[in-house]
Amino acid sequence: MLLRPIQQAEDLARQEFARTRGEVQLAESRIRACEQALAVQDAFARRAILGGGEAAGLAFYRQCVGQLRDEMTASRGQLDRLNHKLQAQRQELVRLMKQRKAFEQLIERLALERDADESRLATKELDQTDAAQRHWRLDSDAAGPLDPAIEGQLR
């Protein structure tokens, strides 16, 4: 019961970490897509230049390449921010995991101490019972033998 809030915080941190990792992967895939599109546009421009150069095609190439580079720059900036955020979330997740583990160890240690206390108490009670019985026997032996009539009733 006491562990539940710590586990919930860890679960939430784990979910945020997974969500950010997904965003990082999405940003990386956008960068790769831009790089691939840029390679396609470069190949198109090379063919256009070697084939005599279409002015309209080269103008489109310049526009397209500019947009792709802008998108790549924005995606790389976003990727850097996301990686920074991911690192901070990783550190927080590790901290929460260590906190949970320490709390679990504390609970385990307290349970062991409680069991040891219960065992000591049971041993103490047995010792006291044994001492009382020995004391009673010593008192009985000191009082002398029992009357045979009473001894017969006890059997």
C-alpha cells in the first residue's frame, strides 16, 4: 500500500520515457525521409543538367531542396531537444527505480525485523514458562513427597 505511489510515479515516468522515445524515432524517420527525398532530387537535377537542363525543372529543384533542407534543420533541432528531454527522463526514471528498490528493501528489512522480534518474544515466553515450571518443581520437591491419596488422584 505504501509502495503504490512510488510504483505509480515510476510507471508514469516509464510511459513518458516511452512516448518521448517514440517522438525521437519519428523525428529520426522524418530526417531520413528528407535525406532520401533530397537524394532523389539531386539525381533528378543531375539528369536534367546532363540532358541539357530544363530551366523549370531546375527552379523546382532549388525550391524543393530549400524546403527539404529547412525541414531537415527543423527536424534536427527537434531531435536535439527530444534527445535532451529523453536523457532527463531517463535520469528521472532511473532515480524512481532506485527509490522503489530502496523502499522495497526497507519494507523487506522491516518485515525481517518484525519476524525476529516475534521470534524473540516467543522464545522469551517459552523461557519464562520453562523457568516457572522449574521453579514449581523445585518448590514441590522441597515440600516433600505428595500424600499417596492425592498422588493417586493426579494419575
